[in-house]
Amino acid sequence: MKKRARRFRPSVPAYIVASLMIVLYGSPLAFLLLGSGQTAGTLPSVSPASITDYSLSNYVDYFVVYGNGPSLWNSAVIALGTTTLIMAFGLPAAYWLSRLSPFASSALLIIVVFLQMLPQAAVIIPLYRVLALWGLIGNRWGVIIALAGSLLPWALLLLGPYFRSIPRELNEASAVDGAGGLRQFWSIILPLTRNGAITIGLLTFMVTWGDFVYSINLLTKSALYPASASIVGYVNAYSVDWPGLMAASVITAIPILIVFLIFQRRLTEGLSAGSVKG
Amino acid sequence: MTTVTSPTRTPRRRKRLNSPTGLPRVYFVLPATVFIFFIVGYPMFELFRMSFATVTPATLLTGGDYVGFDNYTALFNSPSFGDIAVRTAVFGLIVLLIALPGGLAAAMALEKRTKFFGFTYGLMVLMWALPPIVNAVAWRFIFFQDGALNEILRGLGIIDEPIFFLLDGWLPLLSVSFVAGWVALPFAAVVFRAALMDVPKEQLEAAEVDGAGAASRFWNITFPSISPTVYILSILFLSWAVRSFDFTFVMTGGGPGEASTTLPLLGYVKAFQLADFSGGATVAVVTIIAVLIFALPYTRSLGKQSDR
């Protein structure tokens, strides 16, 4: 690998693909940033001339005029609550699954994969009725447990490889040393899988931060909406305030941007390990 | 290293909490199982029951009356069902056609970690990771009749009249599918990047020494090595088309009319916008069956991968 890297000179096709990707993935972000600085209520222009009257007033209005600050708090509560639940249930369960015999684990894998692939609507339609029976419609807890339940199988799949990479001999050795099941898990297994747990925790946080489908249906008051759900209201308004909408989108994206910039390598590695390598 | 405790307590505790091999007992998986049962399992049962009943907002809590297969015959006999099924397939295929070749090309092009390539790769993965609503807003603006793409095309003198990407004929479906493929592409690139590391480098170098061209090296060495990844990603993306609707929901709402409605969105719209919970449940059951078809081969290939 190192030897090749030294000899390597990037080819022309590689530069063409990279440039195309820069345009495809840079322009939506650039348009959002550009449009969000233009006068509220006007139609944003993407021509370079439009940069002259750029201002951050839409960003200020997001908090001051529209009072959207609490929606960010709601997002944080929902995302952190869901992530905590998923980790609390998912880590011991993924560990247990990783210690099964190959036959039993592949049988259970079918169920986990199926649960993970369930269509959004298939979960949310009956859940609406079930949560209504339990009195949890219009309550943040309803959204948190709904999201946690539907994402838990996905988290189990992603956590699997990290736990499977720990040899079973370690269990035997520590059992001989007299470590009980819980203690073994807490002081031997978990420290070894800490990286995986953090990676999948971060991914869960990012996915739940972006949820709007569960929130707009399971919450009745828009005061409880997370940031992403309150944008949906904006989009479907009769006349769209594009600059305001774009500022709201950028603000909603900022926490994800921060998490991503800090943990970029870890996230991409966790993603490829869990999704394909099983 | 054995901890010193009273000899009477230790063995009993160990017996209760720990099997002789030190493997975890079933209480490790119990909370997750109970939780999934109540939040997903029991609702699934409810979903099937609702699809055989008439549940409206008025009968949501009581449960509605049993009507047998009426909801299913109504769905399959409705004139738009065939169109929507075709649209769902088109959506899934477009996602495949964009994300697989695009993701592979990106992974191969950006394999070497120069600064520029690293930045490109990081930008792609970042856009994949952003909340779907943010990307959907950006793309809705790009495809909007007075939006970015039309402004650019007009500025370049390519068109005189705006193109109604989100309103005209097949264009809404194609636009929405394009965006879904666009967001899936970086994910495919991440997965292909990992798979490319397992391509036998010695063979590639030997083939190059023997004078094999780039295309021949790709088809004879690289592609066979990554074909399991192609297979898994295909299943993932096709199943995604059947189960997810957030981009369509934000960009077009399935419209105009039903021009960009796919099966998963139809179920959602019926239940939550037309307040026909049973109709929505019926569509959802159909999508579950479609997803099952994908889940089985996916599980098998996951099992194969972990055997390696």
C-alpha cells in the first residue's frame, strides 16, 4: 500500500471524477449558504452578483423573530434520548448475539435484518395507534421510544462486527478468573469495544437528529417539534420564504457538521465495517 | 488474579450470573427483546389486523370492524396501483444506476489520499450525513422552476423557458430519484473504498507488467473481487426504494397528483393525510412483503461475509 502510494501519480480520469463530485456535492451546500444570506421573502439568486447584499439577518431571525431556539433543544432531547436508549439496550444485546453458535446467530440475524428493513410507514402507522392507546401521542417520550425501537435492529447490525472481533477465549479466561457475567461485560468487553460503541452512538445521534417523519406525526404541538420537523412546515407553506428556509436548514445542519468534522474517520470506518462486513 | 471473597458466596454468584464458559446469559438480550417486541413486534401485529379492518380516526382507539380482504382487493383494483408500483421500481433502478457506478468511480478515483481527493471524499460523506431535510430543501431549490438549475441553464443560454422539473410529467419522479441516488452515492463510495482494499494488489501489478489495459484489469481482477459488495449494495438500495420516502415527501409530496408517489409514500399519505389508516396499513403490508424478498438474500450474503 505504502509502496504504491509513493509511485502513484493521480490520473486525469481521477481528477475528472473528483471535480464532478466537488460540483455535485459542493453546489447544494453552496446554494444553501448563498441563498440564506439574501433578503427574507425574496427568491434567492445563485449568480455571483447576488453576494453583494449578503447578511446574516435570516440566521438572527430564526431565533429572534421566529423563536426557533427551543426546536434545537427538542432535537437535542430526542436525539440524545434515543441514542441513550439504543446504547443501553443495544450494547448488551449485541454482545449476547456475538457469543451465540453460528447457527443460532444466523437464524437471529434474519430477524434483525428483517426488522431493520421494515418500511417507515409500516412501523409508524400501527405505532400511531399503539402510542395513542398508551397515551404517548404528543409526547417527546413517544417519539424517543418509537425511534429507538425502529433503529435498534439497525444499531445491532452495526455493532455486531465489533463484538464478534473479541475472541471467545477471553470469556473463558475471565470466567476462570471468577469475573461474573455483568462484571465481565462492564470491565472487559465494553472497554474493548469502546471505539465501536462510540462510532455507532455517533451515527445514531446523527440519524435521529435528522428525523422528521416520526416527529411530525407523533407530536401534536409544533412547540415540541425538533428543528428538522419545523422545517417541514416551512417547505409546505403556501409561499415559501426561501432565504429563511435555507438559513433554518443550515442551522439544523450545524450540529451534524460539527460532529462530522470531529469524528470523520471514525464514522466512515464504522459505516463500511457494519454495513457490509457483517 | 482471583478476587478474594468469602468462599460460600463466590460459587453461588458465579453459578447464577455466569455460564461455565463465561458466556453471557440471556438477561443481556432480554431488555432489547422486550423493547423491540412492544415498539415493533406488537405494532406489526396491529398493522396486519388494521389491514383487515376499517380503521378511521373515529375508530382508531376501538379498532374498527373486520372486513376480510376488502382493503387488499380495493388496493389492487385501484387504477393507480400499477402505476405506483412501476414508479417504485423506476425509483429503485435509478438509485442503483446512479449510486453503484458513481460510488465505485468515486471510490476508485479518490483511492489515493492526496489533499484534494481527501477533501472531495470528506465533502461527499458530509453531504450524505446531513439531515435528509436539509438536502431535500437544497435540491428542491435547485429543481424549483425559478430555482438554481433553471437560473444557471438560462444564464448559459441553454434554455429560454424554465424547465418544470418538479411539475412536468415524468420529471418529478426522475428528479426525486436522482436526489435519492445522489445521497446514496457517497455511502456506496464508502463501502466500495473498503472493498477495494481487499483487491489483490499483486495480481493488478502483475497484469500491468504483462501489458493488460486498465479496462481489462478492472473487469478481470477488480470487479470479481468487489462483486459481493455490488450485490449487497444493490439489495440495500432496492429495499431502500420500497421502504423510505423522506426525499419524495419533502421535494414533491408525491405530486403533482401522484406523479412521483412511490409505494412507501402511498402508505404514509393514505394513513396520515387521507386519514385512511386501514388503507395505509394495507399498502404497508405489501411493502413489507416486498422488503422480505430483499431481506433473505441480504442476510445470506452477510452470513457469507462474516464466515470469511
